[in-house]
Amino acid sequence: MHFAKIEEAIQKASGRVALRGWVKRKREHKEKIFILLRDETAELQCVADSSKLDKKIWDECDKATIESSVELSGSLKKDERAPYGVELTIERFKIVGLAEKFPIQKDFSTSFLMDVRHLWLRSARMRDALKVRATVFEAFREFMKKELNAIEVQGPMFVSGMVEGGSTLFEVPYFGKKVYLTQSSQFYLEALIFSLGNVFTIAPSFRAEKSKTTRHLTEFWHAEAEFPWIGLDELLDIEENMIKYMVRKVLEENEKQLIALGRDPKTLEPSVYKKYERLRYEDVLKIAQKKFPHLKSGSDLGEKEEREITRNKKTPVIVTHYPRSLKPFYHRPDPKDPRYVLCADVLAPEGYGEIIGSGERTWLTEELLRQMKEDGLDPAPYRWYIDLRRYGSVPHAGFGLGLDRFTAWVIKAPHIRDAIPFPRTINRYYP
């Protein structure tokens, strides 16, 4: 027997069809049972009429519980009162897996839904969000391969040194030695550009930040890339074109999901068709100072500041030339003013803030060692990274894109946990 997807049945709207899925809702009215059947594509109202069914089939319908998996067949007809305007009259019905009483009923608190995350993933909201997320991942990979001829690579998850701040490292034992979960694959990508040219990866990164904001995870999915022979201006063009490509792909493939999630697709169109504003750190600081007058040159721009900067923006904002004191040792100083580095953060609009961190890499040995000394770093764990400068180094640049934050912005999620299947936060590391 061929089982159609519910989406196919809705499009067909007439004739006989066999389906399988899960009971999302069930109610009885007089001599009828109404079952809202769901699968990964859509939902369909199915009706069992006791006057038209064999008692054995009726009893099976009556026995079905919420989230039971079932197989059924029947006749389709158009009905404006039903979801999607189509209804199925049940002729055959079989319970495949009878569900116990489903725990998600009246309690929709955040804490409870996190406790039963493995079951909440079945909700239409999570299903739609994860479909958009899948498109985001696919679009990034597509852009890198098709537009930049980049090679996909992978780096290790156990590392000996930090890329970002040392306070955000997760320490793990490793056969009697001390290593860390990676904060970024950047250094390994830098090693690979000398043999492969443009490279990228999609991998988890780990940050032990004790942040409880709506945009922080301790484990997140990181899209990173490195490019030899380019500078900051070329890098910013790549990033802007990449974001436009990814948003366009979502609009093409996930309009239905966006609408269901409460995101008007038209609000994303400026991010596809308009030029992104590019501002230096000092100019953006002046915007933030209107609400946070205590900020001074050299102040870091955190979540609150970035929300203020982007709150009324309709497209991403690219902020360049941060003070050297705010960025890690590997960023290249601006030859025109070494107090600043040739870097950029891309801030998503509508208050979502940073989604990309990027910049030119310091590629001269002496310069790299000097900056490591200024930051109080022991060069020993970075010996191999320093070697990349000692043996035929070239100007190069790269970025890291938080795919979870990007997805949260695109679907207009109130919290980043709504854009990832199993979020890891400071208080949550299960199921």
C-alpha cells in the first residue's frame, strides 16, 4: 500500500488516500470522532462516523490516544470548516503504537517544555522552526561551494589552547592531561588554506559563558570560513552576499513556515535586496551612547548595546574597526591606526545583534608574537599556529557565523532555544 504525505492529500483534495502519522488532537461529537492527524508535512482533519464503520474499526478509532501513531485510509473531500479546507472520511484505521497519556497538555511553561524537550519537538512550532533551520544550513553550504568554490573541512573538538577568552573554555580530562572543548575551528581552517584555498566548516563550538541572555548557548553550531589572499573589504562583500543568499533561500523554500511562526516574509526582503550599512565602531558607539551615556571609547558593545543599535534597523549592520583591546590577538591591526583592528561584526536587525564575527588575520610572525605578549599568552601551546606565519604566510581573512542566532533572527524567535533542537544553556544540558 502506498502511503501519501498529508501535504499531498491536501493538494489532491478528493479521491481515496492512505496516510500514516500521529494523532495531534481528538474529540468526539455525537456519533463521530474527529482526529487531527499530523505528519512531518502538515495536518489533516479525519472523521470517523459510527454509522458507516465496522465496529472493530470504530473501536480502534475510539481507543486511539493523543500522539498514538496510526495508519488509516479513506475518502477526501473539500470542507471549508476543516484545517486547510480538506477533510478525510475514515474507512480503515489501525493503531501502530498506542501512546500513554501525553504529558504536554495544559502546562506550556518554559521550564516544563524544556524538561520534555524530546516530546515538544513534535509541536508544529518546533517542526516549522527546524525546517527553516535546515534551509539555513543548506543555504550556507550551497553559497560556499557554488559562489566561492570553497572546500568543506573539519577540525578537532579537543584543543590545547583558546581562540576566544580563556574564561569561556570548557576544561576536560584527556588521559591524564588537560585539554578543552573547542571555541572555534578558525585556527585549523587557517592551516588548511595553504593547501586547499577557500575552506569552510559547520561544526559545534563551546563557550563556558555564564550568560543567561536570549541569544546565548553553551554549545552552538558554528559556520566558519577562511580565505587566502583577501582583505577586509573583500571579506565584507562575501558576508553581505552570503546573508542575502541565505535569506533568499529561506524566503523561497519556507514561506509557509515563516508565516506559521509569526514572521511576515516581507520584513526579510530588505535584507535580500538592500545594501547593508557599514559603520566604524566609533560611529556605532555614538548611537549606543544616546541610551547608554556611560559608554566610552574602548567600551565593549554587549547584548543591550547591540539591541539598541539594531532595534529599528531593517537590514543587518556591519560594524568595523573595533579597538585592539576588545579583540583577540589574531586580528590584524589597522596599518593606518594600530589602536584599531581590521575586523567586523555583523549585527542582525530588529534587536537580534551579532551573528558574525570576522576580520583579517595577523599574518606576520613578529606582529603575532607581539600581540600574544600584549595579551599575556604563553606562545608554547600556539607553536603550530605560529608556524603558519613562519612558512610562507599570506594575507588572509575569515569569519564565524552563529547559525542558531541567524535562524532565531530569520524566524523572529523570542529566544535562541526556539531555533535549535536540544539547546544547551548554563542551566540545561539534557535530555
